[in-house]
Amino acid sequence: MKRLNVWGSSLLMAAALMTLAPGASLATMADEGQQAQNETEIRNGWLDEKLGPGVAKWVDENGNITEPPAAAEDTPTEAGITDNGSTVEGQADGTAEDTSAEDTQSLETEQPAGRQIDPERPMVALTFDDGPYAPVGNQIMDCLALYGGKATFYVVGNRAASYPAELQRMVAEGHEIGNHTYDHKYLSKLSVAQMQYQINRCSDVVFAITGVRPTTVRPPGGYKNGTVLANANGPVIMWSIDTLDWKHRNASKSVNAVMSKVRDGDIILMHELYSQSGAAAAEIIPRLVEQGYQLVTVSELAQYRGGAEAGREYSQFYR
């Protein structure tokens, strides 16, 4: 992390003027100084955004710049996009390129070492939207680690560079990262090219940070239609229990929403952004385990309950 500083840039320019190389112009140096000043005005945004994951840098609200994670040699380059997100470049027909199977996390993944799932016992999938947000996400993962549970985190791509360590922890500990679009856009209100951009870019950012590509998609707000399903590049995952935690911000209400309705095969919707949701999860997780539920990822739940197909919608996996 480093902080750009306008005053520091001015000092550097003054020093450079004293040793100006032959042929260099004051206008050129002024342009460079103006560029540095413009960068300091960016907050909660990207530098070099069009260069894509692994190159673009995220500037937080304090002006700190997060250097991009080292990209693997086979990190995919994303398709281009206009400033308003209206067109996708790449293939001649504007469609997204096929993802290599070896880069994609399969629904038929092997269980992590030491992890045993009993298909005959009840299981549920806890899901958390709108992250990453480390103060809450790490609290949730700490509790899951105590009780041997796993969860699915549906992340927003434009937040990913701010919390790379949290995303890497999700993968390392066997949790699933799902796709919640890049900008939290309502997909049913977008063109096909814009849908593909939102989904593909989120996946590219997650892959650049973790080496794992999301295989399931949750449309923000639950907004979907046939066109969304056809362009999601994976199963579209909804929910059977909505805690409404984003609305009431009350841990007790969230706990009651789950424990009063939960049944085998449920997909439970919560959000990662709120401290009250973290507190609710810390109570829900042990109570579910005490009642005999296995806490599994969405893909694990699907694997043991008939599977999940790309282009189809799932809100639960009941027997």
C-alpha cells in the first residue's frame, strides 16, 4: 500500500527541474505532474481500470493504493468495455469466450482433507452477499472454523481488490466464492453485453486474486429473467430463507428468521456488510450444528442433491 501525495509530487518536480535532461520540456513535466494530481483525486475507484485484473490498482477512500496481486501466467485478459458498459470487444460476435475447464472450480470438487459430508444427514447452505468485507467476513469464517462448517460468499467484483487476503482465506479454508456481478447491477435491466461484462469481470477479478473462478451466480436483488439465466455462465442461485438482515439490521431477527423455518436443503440468504449479520451468524452457526445440520457450500449441497446445471435457477435443494 502507498499514499500518493500532491505536495510530495511538487517537490519531486522541483528537483527534476534542476536536473532537466537535454531535450526535455517543461510542458512534459507539467503534464506528468497534472497526472499525479489527478490520481490523488480518485477515491474508491480504479487506476488503469481498462488494463484489467492483475494490472489495475484500487484507490480506497483515504487515497491508499492497493498494488495488484501478482497474476499467474495464464491469468485471462478480460474483454474490453466502453465507458458506459454498452459493448464487449473480443470475439467478433461480442460473446464472451469459453472458460477453460481447468480454470473453473467444478461442482464436483473433492472434499478438503479431513472433511466428511454424510449425504444421509441434513445439510444447509449459508450464503453471504455483497462482500468482501473483512471485519464481518473473518468473524463469520472464524465461527465456521470452530464448528467445521463451510459457507458461500457471493462477492461484488469491484470490492475484491480492497480485501484480497480475505478472499484468499475463503479459498484456503474451503469456502466457496460466488459471483454477485462486478458493480452490483440488476442484471435483468441490462443488455446481453452488459450482463456478460458484469459476470465475466467479477469472475476475472476473483480469479486474479485467488486462482479460483466462481461457478455459481447470484443476481443482485434477485432480479433475473430468461435472458439472465441464458447468459449467467453457471447455475443461478436464489434462496429459500431470506433473513432480511440488510433491512432490519437486528441480529435477533436474523437468528429467528433462520431457526424458525430451517429445513434440510435450505439456502439461507444473509449479507456480509453488517456487524449485526456477523453477530447473527455467530449464533446461527452453533445452533444449526447442535440441531444436526451440516453446513456446506452451495456447490456441495447441489452435488449431493441432484446437481445444478448452467442456465437454471435454484432456490433450494430439498430431497
